[in-house]
Amino acid sequence: MSASDRREGTRHGDSGQNQESSDDGDGSTHSILRYGPQKSVDGWVIFVTGLHEESQEDDIIDMFSEHGQVKDFKLSYNRRTGQVIGYAMIEYARQSEAQDTINNFHGKRFLGKTISVHWAFVKPSVVGESTLSDIDGR
Amino acid sequence: MTDPSPNDDFYLRYYVGHEGKFGREFLEFELYPSGKLRYANNSNYKDDDLIRKEVYVSPAVVEEFRRLVEVSEITKVDDSKWKEPDERSTGHQELECKIGSHHIAFTACEIRSLGDIQKWNDPEGLQTFYYLTLDLKALVMALISSHFKARPIPD
């Protein structure tokens, strides 16, 4: 069930790891960026999107405590309506906790909406050159 | 070479600043298609230094920025009637965004509250602009403080 439903904000690849992309140059060769997770100062931060506007902080924290202890949590509210904007940042001490959470919760439904769970910060590195057809054809 | 990315039609830059009693104070951020997020905040209050941070955010985060811009419908706003900022008294803000085929670049006075803009031309457009900039700033602040554990000075 983890990444089976990829509807929202997920058109760029898998659940946050090793995403690849190409530049928009008009040449035939394109360098590939590979995004790996980037550690933050105090831990590993994941980015949740697609949260229902009536989501409650406690419910989100409860849910995201299943695969690790939530060290830090940020939820933003729409200044006009006072409702949840739709994204949250959740920090774990260990990379494995964050990765397990991404694997298990990405594409899951919460309050009737499909949520996306990705890394918040990434470490891009150019891993080589490829033709556009290689990228599109994978 | 430009930053390669799947979000290659999305770019965002925001600046707000003024000359105040502590000198020139500003906040600026810029999001590149690659996900590179640059943030700068200069507050001279209590001799705070210029803070500059840079981090790559994931495509999912870039997508959320894009979504905020889209739902705001800022691309339908026309700033031609907005009053020109007076740097000496009010400070100013700039919002530049490339999204799909749209490329907007707005300049407005610094808006301290919604009450300010009711007296100005095009309060509706300015309100759209105001709320979008609040939402964008909130996202940037949350990202910067999450990653660096710095406490950015809220505007």
C-alpha cells in the first residue's frame, strides 16, 4: 500500500529518494540529477503534503509516531481561513525512522485525502550524462 | 549551465525591505527549478548580522510552492494601478515568479496589515498578493528553521 497511490505531488518519481531529472536545454544530452536525502542539523525531516484542511495536530503526530519518535513538528495554517494549508514537516532523529515513515505512509489516505510523504531536503549530485530518451524511456 | 529539474518552468523570488531605524533591513528568498532555496535576512536590530542560508529542497517541496502560487490566482492580478513604493517612508517588496507560461514581477509597498491596503488602489489584488506572500514566507521560515535550527526573525 505504501507507494501504490501516487496522485498528489508525486509526478516526479518515487517516494522521495533517488529522483532523477533532466535540464531543459535544447541539446540532446542532459545531465541527470540524483536526489538523495539530506540530513538537517538535528535530524531527518520529511515533508507531508495533501493534508486535509481540518487535520488536527495531535492526530498527525500520533499517526507519524508509528515508525519513530517525532522530534519536531511544523504545521502551517492559512492566514485567511485559519485552516491547515496542507503541508507539514516532521523530524526524526534517525534516517531509518524517516525512511520507514516515507515508505509506509506515502500514498496513504488520511481524513479521506491521499497524502504524499517525501524527504524535505535533498542532496543533489550529478551522476552522469544521458540522452532525454533514456530518461523518458526508463 | 542552468539548474536542471523536473520543475523547470517554476522559479520564485521574494524580497521585502525598508530603511528603518536600524539601517536597511530586508528578507529575501529565491527558489530555483532545481530546488535550490536561497534565503537572506538582514536585521540590524541588536547588531544582528546578515544571515544567509542555502539548501536544496525536494521536488515535493517545490511542488508545494507551486501549488500555493496556483491556488492564490496571483497570475490574474494586475499591478498597474498599485501605488509606487516610497522607499524612504514605507519600504517595498518584490515578487517574481515564473510558472508555466506566466512570468510575473510585482513591486508593492510594504504591507504591514490588511488595513493599510483598503485605502489603496486595487485592494483586492493587493490582498491576494499579501496573503500569498504570507503563505510563501511561512513555508520558507518553516523550512529554514527545520533544517538549520536557526530562528529566523519573523516578519
